[in-house]
Amino acid sequence: MSIHLHVAGPPSGFPSAIKQLAIVALWQAGFDHEEIGAQVSRHPATVARVLDLVRSQTGPLLHPDHPGVMR
């Protein structure tokens, strides 16, 4: 018996799953959209779309309360 999995890639213009995870991790670490976009080579608007998508699926994301959080 064999099982074949077919996993669709992200929609055109949307970052890969690993980049999506990186976006969420960097945002939770206190980086802003511009800094995250520079790190993952995506426009800040794409970063915002990824975060909005994650929030719609999981609820609120934990984010540092203070913008001066040490990195």
C-alpha cells in the first residue's frame, strides 16, 4: 500500500510556509513590518497580509507590549 500526498504551494505572490513562519516569529520578537520585509525579501504589505491571515486562523498573536524590546 502506498500513499501519495499532493501539497499545493502558496498562491502566486505569497511567501512560502517557512517564510510565513519567519514573518510571525520576527513579528513576535518585536520587529516592525519594514524590518521583517527586509529580512525575508518581501514587501511590508505582504508581511501585513501574512500576519492578517494567521490572525484570522489562530486569533490574536502575542506581541511585545513595548517597542523597545531587546532583540
